[in-house]
Amino acid sequence: MRIDVVTILPAVFREFLEASLIGRARAAGLLDVRVHDLRDYTDDPHRSVDDEPYGGGGGMVMTAPPWLKAVRAIAGADSAAHRILLSPQGERLDDARVQALAHEERLVLLCGRYEAVDERVRDLVVDSELSIGDYVLSGGEAPAMVVIEAISRQVPGVVGRQSSVANESFRTGLLDHPHYTRPPVVEGIEAPEVLRSGDHARIDAWRREQALEATRRKRPDLLGGEGSARKCFQ
């Protein structure tokens, strides 16, 4: 899978893309992530990407021309490129959306900054918008990292044991069950005997029961109560 990121802060992605699973996946050729500096697509000597908003108001607005030039140059005529603006106004990212995006051949993530992005960018070069929560950040860089991290886990080979991805929270509609490892006792708290029993049928039953109980306590909305999981997981 290929993911292109357009931002005015390309340096913030450097360590993120070199670390842990994503770094190894890129080195192995499983994931192709390229970061582009929006200012490279400006035409003025100051490499300006923002201006005062029409109609007045606080903050600056990112101008349309650099975005149009950048996205068109990066995506070109590639009909497989799905162009996404990271925005608090977007569709909330949840597990189902992550799985759908993981089947795309190519994504182009647009990281806005300042007060807003000129609406004509949405009109002309954006296919969809994504939000990671009902709150406002200073820019789309952190949401872009969330999207990359979540999607990369769905790419075969990125996570060593793919079964661990299949059993994660939300995949079955429930939260994950508790996990324990050595030592067996920590400050008087003992790891459940069933997990050390070697009886896989009992272990599976215990994990299902614990996942249901965790969901009842922490996220009852996932079991059909008031609200929706989508309010918190975007």
C-alpha cells in the first residue's frame, strides 16, 4: 500500500515513520509512505500557504492554489488514489472505516493547519474527510499518524501475528480481554490460573467472558445501550 502525506511540517513524520512496526514495514517494502512539503508547491519567494480570510474573523486560512498544485502533482491521473482531508468535520474514524481504507491501493492524506483550509480545496481535490475525534487540534499531522498507524496494522505482514489483529478490541464488537505475562504474581496480584492451565478451551471461554464483562463496564454503548462507539472512536 502507498500513502502520501501533504503537510507544511514534514519533519514531524521522520521519527514516526522510522520507528517500530511502520519502520520495519517500510524497510521490507510492505508499506510505502511518502511525505511531501506543501511549501514546495508555492509560487512566491516566501513560500506562503495562508492568507487572511474573506469576511474577516480570527486566524488565517490556507490558500487553495498550493493544495491544488500539490495534490494534482502527487496523485496525478491515478484513479486509485483516494484523497483524504484530515478535519474535525470529517467522518469519524472507527474500526470498520480503517478496514475499508486498508483495501485502498493508495491514499493521499492532506494535513491542514491554521484556522481552516479554503473550501475550494474540498470542492476540487478531496474525496473524503476523516476525523479522529470531536475536538480541534492545531493541524492534521497527528490525525494522519493515527490513520497510518491504524491502517498499517491491517496490511498483511506488518504485524508478526496477524491473529492478534483479528482479535483486537472492536473487531468483534467487544473490547479486548485482559492480558497477563510473567511473573505470575506482581505485588500480591496473581495472574489468572486458567491462563496458565494449558487448557485452550477453558482459556477461550474465559477470554470471551472477560471481553464481554470489560465491555459492559467500560463501553456499554457497544452492547446496544445509549450512545454509540463512534462518539469516541473516529
